[in-house]
Amino acid sequence: MLPVFRALRFVVVTAMLPASASVTCAQTEIATAQPDAYENVQVSAAHEESWQMGDIKVFAFKGGRGADGLAQLRQGTLNLSGESIVVFDTATADGHAIRAYAEGRVIYRDNEQWQNKQSHIVRLRSQNAIQTNSGSSHKGDARRGPSSLVQRAINRLNPAQQQVTPVTPVGLQVSQDSFVPPQFERLPEVVTPLSRRIQIRPRSNEQLQIESSQSRDTIPAEQVYVIRGGANVLVDGVAIDVAGQTLRPGVLDLSADRIVIWTEASENNELPLQQDILQTAGKRFQVYLEGNILVRLKDNTITATHAFFDANNDRALLLNAEMRAFLPQTGGSVRVRAARLRQLSANRFHAQNGWTTTSPYGKPGYRIQASDIFVEPGPISPFTELDPITGQPVHGQPMWITAMNSQFMVGDTPLLWLPRLTAPAEDPHIPIRQAAVKHDRVFGLQIKTVWNLTKVLGQSQQRGTQWDLLTDYLSDRGPGAGVHGEYNVHNNMGQATGNATIYYQYDDGNDRLGLDRMAVPPDNMHRGEVTWRHKQQLPGNALLFGEIGYLSDRNYLESFQENRFDTDKDAETILGIRKDSQVWSGALWGRVRLNDIEATTDWLPRADVFGFSQPLFNGHAYWSSHSSVGYADLQKGDPPNDIAVDPYTPPGLPYIQSASGLVAMTRHEIDAPFLLGPVNINPFVMGEAATWDAGLNGQQDIGRFVASGGVQAHLAATKIMPFVHSELWNLNGLAHKSDTYLEYRLTDSSDDLANIAQYNEIDDNATERFRGRYPLQIYGGLIPNEFDPRNYAVRNGAGIWTSAPYHELVDDQEVLRLRWRNRLQTKVGPRESARIRDWMIWESGLSYFPNATRDNFGEHVGLIYSNYRWNINDRTSLLADGIVDLFQNAQENWSVGFLSQRSSRGSLYAGLRQVKAKNFLDSQTVVASYSYQMSPKWISTASYAYDIAASESRGSSITVSRVGLDWVLHIGLGVDTSKDNVGIAFSLEPRFGPPTPTNLSYLLGLQR
């Protein structure tokens, strides 16, 4: 099999950087994670090696199957990823004890918390053995000593070899870890430096048919194996000599419908399946493959109809073959397709009657077609990235393509003929990333371009960073220019992530913002923004975070960046540091307001301390707390200069008034959960003491005490109905899983919520801006109490939980809440490998208020809601949701819809949505949208919304995208009724180089 590796060596060499590194593991504590033991532990990796040693099964995982190249271990909400992961799975009487060690760019996540480390250890429990999903796997030999990776994991886990700082268990007492490491025998390595390790297994669930015979026509005698039924051959450990160094590039994956293998005869003529076959490199090994041939090595593939490989004589011949080689210089791939593809030497190919292209499509729109195509190493080109110190290519020797008697074809039409053409397969460094031409009634003719700033400046692209130069011209408004960048890098302190935008817009027009704001003059002709958001991981589970947010005026984002205004977080200026330590978390931070236009609170500064589920009384109870103290300066925000053209009324935000002073609170909760038969009962009590120097209506020195207590109950039940079958409804057995939650809570507050200003924001700036207008547009100037957002939050209990970010939202209340979650599941797919699929999912709930007059506007029952999804099949679903109240001025919001998804090809949605506020607002909107990839080269999307109650359109749009080989062309038409705007747009995107999240081609899934 050595020629196969040599045939692909040129892509291996360009993908591997010569480096020598040693792994240094920092001191790592054993994290006792507490996900649900009924959740399976799943590991996904590129390569897997395993050993079975008594009751312990050892796994060594390397690399990942995703773009980050990290192996991943998951159980419930816990996620541990790293370059390498070692797992010890010990079978016990009550399940499996699982210990995992990760190293190299380790990321540990649990719920919303995450940490970056050099190495990390977790200890888990599961009812089942771990489940693995690896690109390649083979069984290790326990007679050989453990690898350095496994030995490091043993050293870290074995208490006898290392003192481990004890970790306080969270929410559940766990016995001390008693890990006994497996014992590897240390025998000499049985594989020579130039050797191969082979494993043969079925490609599908069908059993292989193997015929074995001996041929004595050769000296020495040959053993011949004929394999039918679809086989997968994995070859590992094949060494390649590159520049005097022995490299092991990874696992070679061969697949075909039929395979014939010739090798030297031995006493045992049986071919072991899914077991290691060890051979020296000099041993005869020839392979013939036919039928759906696929050869894979890392990111490189070869397909063919017939192929023959001779490992001893360095020969290879493939018929009707196509090679796809990954190029790290561009992030894309080059394709060579030919009637005959031959190996000439270790890293040279010769293709006869073939063509080459960078297009990902089966029949490319353009190609270089030639009688002979050669792929081989070549000289350094002007596009080759060089190391500034050594002057050598960063990605290894450049690869060149030479074509003889070549024709440049567009479709099936030849445009150019050359007797000889030679070119590098590298990034041509074209700096433009996107160009768009639009026209509408708001901005006029628009010409917008995005340039790769590093290429414009002639700088080298830094890994993990992307900086763009933005240049725009709007005929009705003026020119604009700026810089936008994103980065995700690793430095000496840890991971650093962030993004920044600096943009200037000259504007000599008026903003058209919709409805009664159709001609709003800006405060200044010089408009723009400066925003920067940064997070830096620090040693010791600490995080430094900071933001800068400056906007020139109140309407800049809404006018020029409406999508960001609606969905992005607020533009703020913040600096702080957070430290996590087991069950405790603390933060010291401050915020100042650069934009007087926004209603916000300056914290100068503020400190928060959180503690979660600290065990009390030997685990019979658990204590959680949140305490904060800070100096707050709450400001209302400046109103518009002219409320006649930009409506605004202070009653829209009645809970925000200018106030400043000390704000302090401490809140504590004790839970005492226990099982009563199948029901989980949790009595709880919560207490809070809080103080504010200034209140909502000019009061001073407000002190509030809150006492809240009650009981929660949870019952989980499952019913299996294996005999339920229906071809019409695609049912193959049925399982009903039900969760019933009940909570009774009684809350008493010493002060009324109406006296307390809302120092902690409950809305983002976009919603607050809307609240400053809609009292005039909908309610005639004054918001009814039923639609006051603070009253709604109190009824939902949004501010009563221990770590609620807006602790002000508490008032006297007695409530009984009921929630019921249901899931119906069935099995689909082949009987031998059936998988579980959700058939129906729904959740319903309501709240009962005994004191209806005080707590729910006179009605005992309120907040009735339901969410429903029926997955008719894997592609089609019916959706419905709604929430209603029963009092006079009540909400009646619901929607029903139909969703059809065709995998990655596209989706279709049609639905009806009602938003009703009794006598004030009634909207029934039909919404329809679709996105569909009509062919590999054409994609279309469209959306439409029509308000039946108002009998008018709410807007529509349609976009058609032509996916070219080097460019993506978007043509769009949009109608915005609220702004009386019609627009048409043309956008052109180059596809040179790797896709990035800022490319529309990336958003549309057009990656190579």
C-alpha cells in the first residue's frame, strides 16, 4: 500500500508543517461533573485506538471531525474537547465509571460556563458504555507499553502518583475516586519504522464474502484473497521519507465493492476481519479494486472505477479516476480527472485525457482540458507565502500543474488553446471579497465593496484573524468607509476572541424609518460608530472582558444597519474581570455611558458573587446565593430633537427615571430535595435584603426584604408501546416520555415594586426605543397596567430566582405553576440499525393565582401557553404555539405553521400568526418563506408577509443566486411597505480562498 501514500504525499507535505513540540501539562484538578447518568457519554474524533484490559476499556482519541480539529466528549450539557483525549471506561455493578483526560487546546463547557485549559480531567457516571464516532479506529496491543499520551493520563489520574486537589461535589455527593490504572506489558515494539498496520472490515452492514487460495506460480508463493460485498481497508503506520525525515501522515482509507489482495503466503491463510494485520514494508502486498472506489487520506480523496496498487514496485494505475487534493494555501481543493491516472514517482502524477479545475461541481462550468496533465512540485511563485526568517515556503514546496495541448473550456465551448500551460495551484491573492450594487428609495444607488485588508496592505494573513476594509457610496446619502475585523487567537495567557468595527458615514439626507418617521433629519451629517468587544482567558479560570460602544446618534444603526439594531447586543462600554472556582463565581466590572441617547445605568463599579448548590447537612440541603454591590447612575436618555418627526413619550418607560447612589443586595436560597416514591420533591426557601439610595419617585434610602418559599415537584414517566405500527404515519413502535412539573410559591415583599427604579435593564436598546413610541401609536398615550413589562415579568417569576439579573422584579405574590412536557418517539431506518426519532413534542402550562385581584387582574388562571411540533416525517413538520390570558385587556398570541426541510437543499415554511391585545391591537399575518438549491449552480430564497386584519402587505423579498466557479452572483428584489421602499440589488462575491463567516457564500452553505 506504500504507493498509495506516495501518490498522495504531495498533499500531505503541503498540509504538514515541520515542527517539534513537547506537551506540557499544567496542574489540572479532577472536575467531578454531574450530568444525568442516564445520558450516554459520546466521543467524536478523527482517530481512535482502544484496548480491553479486564473490566477497563481504554480509548485514545486524536484529532477531530470538525473544522477545529478537536476530539470531543459529550454527556448532556457537558462538553470536553481537545487535540487528544484518553478515556478509561470501567464496568461496575451499577453502570460505568468513566474518567477522561484531555490535552492540547482544551475547551471545557458545562451549560453556559466554559473554560480554556492546557489539560483537564473529568470523572463521569453513565448507565451505558461510551459511544464512539471516529473516522478510523483500530485495536491496540496490551502487550506493548502504553504510549506517552496514555501514560500521561494514567499519571494524572492515579492518586498514588499525584496529589489531586479535592473538588467539592455539586448538587450530589460522590464517593472518592478509586482509580486503579490498567497494567500494560512493556514488550519491544513489533512494528518496524518502515511497516504497515492493516485492518479490513465491511463497508456496510452486509457480511463480507471472502475467498482464499494460494498461487504457487510465483516465488515465494502468494496468498490471494477475493473480497466481495463492499470492503473498507484501513492502513496505518506507513512511513514516508521526506527530505531525510520519516513522516507518518495518518490513516489511509480504501473502500470498494470488490477487492483482490495478493500477499506472501503464510501458514494461516485466513484473513482476520477488524483485527490488526502487521507487515513489514518489504513484504509483498498488491491490491486490485473495482466498483465505487474511494481512497481517503486526511482531507484528500481519489475516486475511480478500477484501480491497481503495487506496494513493492511503486506502481499505481487508476481508471476513470478523479483526485481532490486539499490546498492549505487557499483553503479549497484542486481536482484532476482523467481516463487514466498514473503514479510516476513519490509525489508526481500523470493524467491522460483529463481536465483540472477548482470547481466543486460534477460538471464544472470551466476547466482546463488537456491530453496530458502533470501534477508535481515546482518553484516558488509570487503567490507563495514565505517564512520571513528562513525564506522557505511556509506550507512546504509549492505544487504546480502542467497541461499539454490544453484548452480553456467554459461549459463545452473552448475559448483558448495552448500547447503547454504551467501554473501554481495557489491563492492568487485577489483582495476583493464582495461587491454589491443596489438601488432603493431610501439610499438611492448604492455601491458597496468589501476588501481583504491584509492583502490590500500586502501583509501575511494571521491565523484566526480576518480584517476587512469597507468602502461604500450611497447616491442619496453620501460616501462611507471603515474597517471591520474578527479574531480568535491563542496567546500566552489563553484564548482571546473579539471583533471590532470603525466606520464613518457622511450623510446629507434624511432617515426613512417607517410609519410616522418617514423623514427624520440626522443630528449631524458626520455619522458612524466605534465598537469593540474582547474576551481574554486568563490563567486560573479567570476571564477579562471589555467593550467599547460609541454611536454618533440615536438613529444611525436603525437607519444603516437595521438587522444589527434589531438583533445585536447593545453598544456598551464595559471593563471587568470574572473568576470561576468550583461552585463560586465572582466578577468586578464597570460600565460608563458614551451615548447619551440611550437609557442605561452606569456602574462605577459593581461587584457580583454567585454560589450554586453548596451542600449543607451532609448533602440533605443545598445553598445557592447571589450578592452584589455597586454605585449606580441611572439616566433616562436624551429624547429626539424633534418629537414631531421622531415620536417619543416618557410614559413608554415609566420605570426608568434619573437616579443614582448605592445599590446593594444579597439573596440566598436553600433547597432540600428528596424522593417520595417516583416523585422528586424539593421544598425551598429564599430570602433577600436589598437597599437603594434613590427610588423611582424621588424616595431616598429604600430598603426591601423579601421572603419567598414553597415546594417544587417533578414526576418523569415513560410508557413503551412496541406494537404500535403504522405505514401511513411512519410509526415503528412508540414511546411516550412525560415530565410533569409543579411549583407552589408564596412571596412577601416589604416594599412595593412601584417605588423601585429599574437599575438593571430588562430590554435592549432597540426594544426600549420602541417602547418610547408605541404608547402613542397603540394605546393613545398611556400603557395599561396589563401590558406594563414589569407586571408581566413579575407574573412570570422572571426576577425571583437566585441569580436573576434583574432582582428588582419582585412583588407580593401567591402562585401555583404547572408545566407538562411530552415527547412521543418512534424508530426509523433499517431494522438492523434503526434510530430513534421524535414524532411529536409538546409542552403546555398555566399559572393559578389564589389572590386573583392582587396578582392577575381579577382572573385566577393566567399565562396559559402551549408549544407543539409534529414531525410527520424526517422532512416535514407541523408547528403551533400560543400564549393567552383571560382578563379583560389580555394578550392572545398564537401561530400555526408548516415546515418542510429537504436536508441541505432548502426549506419551505408557511404559517399564520396572530398578535392581539384586546381592543388596542389586532394583527393576523400570513407568513411564507422558502430557500431552495435548485441545482448546484442556482439557489433561490423568497419571503412574504401579509396582514389579513389590516388588509395590507408587510413586506416581501426574493433573491436568486448564481453559484459560479470563482464568483457568486446574487440578484435580489425587496419591498418594505412600512418604509414605502422598493429596492433591487446585485452582489458579486469572489470564491478565491477559504470561506469565512462574513461571506454570503458561507451563510448560504456554499463552502467548497
